[in-house]
Amino acid sequence: MPTISKITVQKKAKQRYNIYVLDRQIERYSFSVDEDILINYNLRKGMELDEAAMKEIAEADEAKKTFHLAVHYLSFRMRSEKEMKEYLVKKEREESHISQAIQRLNSEGLIDDLAFSHAFVRSKVNQGFIGPTKLKQQLYEKGVAEKHIESALSEYDVEWEINRLQRWKDKQDRKSGIVKDSKQQQLKKWQTQLMTKGFSYEAISQLMRTFTDEKNNEEEREALAYQGEKLFRTYKKRYTEPFELKQKMIQALYRKGFSFDDCKAYVDEQMRGMSE
């Protein structure tokens, strides 16, 4: 029966040990183990190891490697249980070892989906512009249970959304230059953008009502002039007959969200200027 003849510390991994055995008077390297495995199995020089014992020790060491991989993965940031399982599967660890590792991580509080969901939401909200709907979707994708998601998002209600959207709108107002879009077109763009960011329809609708009340006629005329000049430069080359040019201009501006009366008045004025 093979007997442990020598135990040495690995040079690049001080927590791992190389086990050498004497088998039929020939010393050879047999396997390596983690320090915890060395202690748990009381491995020592002169100890006899049969095939079953070595297989058991190797199994325990592989389980230990899986746990170490999990802890290393946690060193970068918190993880959900699903994220951890997917990572260990990707690393081709044994299913039984993955289950053992996750069970231990849970028992030691190293994995906690409730704490993870709260930390995830706080981080996302602090780092970027994102709404509860998208946060909920992202947590679902990470395998977090519904009750934990609801807990994490409990303070981010419609009132919070409205305040967040108002700050966002104030920022847009400060950096806006020439008004390029009609009120209607701007509303559509913002609605699409904010829905994509994960804000609720209720909160967006309230912001849109505020925007509708605030945008004045002068800004609408400014946007109409900007879009009209662009269209005239293109359409004058395409439509040489005045009536057709007028109709195409009105239709195009109307599709951009301006009122029919404003479109007609603007185009009539431009057409008079062309004929003079």
C-alpha cells in the first residue's frame, strides 16, 4: 500500500501542499491538497493511503477548489446566487461541489440575495439614470426572488420617479441650445427614452404634462423655422412646381408634430418670399 514519504509546500501557492508517496520502494508525486484538507485528513509522513482514501481526499480537495473559486469571484463585488452558480458551471466545476459551495456561502452570509438586491439597486441609482422597471428586470435576470426585488425597490416609488425625472429635465433645459423639435416630437422622443430607461408610464406622463405647460409659442416657432429651413433646402431641388412644393412642405412639417395651421402659415410665408 502506498505510504506518504514527503509533504512539501508549493512555491507559488503557499496554502497548497504536494504529497509524495513511496510505492514499491519508488518515491513519486501523487497529488496536491489545500491546507485545510491536509489538516482535516491529518495527512502526515508515514501514513498509508489506499485507493479509496486517495479518491476521497481528491474529491474533498476539488470541493475546496470550487469554494475558493467562489470566494475569489466575490472579491470583485457582491453576487446573486444565480450569478455564482452560472460562474462555477462556466468554470466546469462538479455539480455536487457547486451545491456544497453555494450552501456554505449562504450559511456564512457571503451570498444573500436580499442584501445583494438592495446593494445592486443603490449602486445603479447612484451611478446612472435608471428607473425601477429596468432595475426590476435586471434583478429578475440575476435570479433574485420577487419578494427581494419588491423589498429593494420599495423606496423607489412614483414620487421618487417624478423627482428624479424633474432633475433630469432641468439638466436637459440647462444644456439645450437651439430648439430643433416640435413640442409633440420632443414629447415622443422623451417618452421613448424614459420608457427605455425603466421609468413608469405614470411618472413619465406627469413630466410630459409639465413640459407641455412650460414650452412656449416662441420655442415652437423656433423649432418650426429650424425644421422648415432644412426641408426647404431639400424639397426646392426635388419639387419645382410651387403647389406641389407647398403641399409636400406642409405634410412633412405636420408629420414632425407641428400644428397644421402653424405649418401652413410658415410655408405660405416662405412661398411668398420665394415669389418676390
